[in-house]
Amino acid sequence: MATDRDALANALHDTLNKKYKTQRVAYFLNEDIYTPTDVRDWLSTGSSVLDLAIANLPNGGIPYGRITELQG
């Protein structure tokens, strides 16, 4: 069953990327080196404790290029 699902996923991946020749639209998130969901830059809030709490990274903060809502 898993091989049928893998074959279908690979066929869909290849078909979508062939249809849209000018850009890549289908990704395997666990196998591709670059995916559009990867966060590359972080915007500091000015507070190192808050940056760590938001991103769980020492030099984190708010992800650049993402829609973010702050409350409080």
C-alpha cells in the first residue's frame, strides 16, 4: 500500500512541476534541500528573552516574510 501511495505522490509531483515550467510548485518537504516553508531570516524584537520564546532559537525572533499576530 505504501509503495502505491509513494508512486502516486511521485507522479503528482512530476506532473505538477512539468505543467508549470517557469516555476517549481510541488515539493517534498522532507527530501528537498530548499523548500518555501523554510525560514531563513528572523526579525529581532529587541528582547533576547522574547526572541528565544518566539522562535526557540538563541538569535531568533519573528520569522521574516511571514504573517504574524502579536497580542498582549
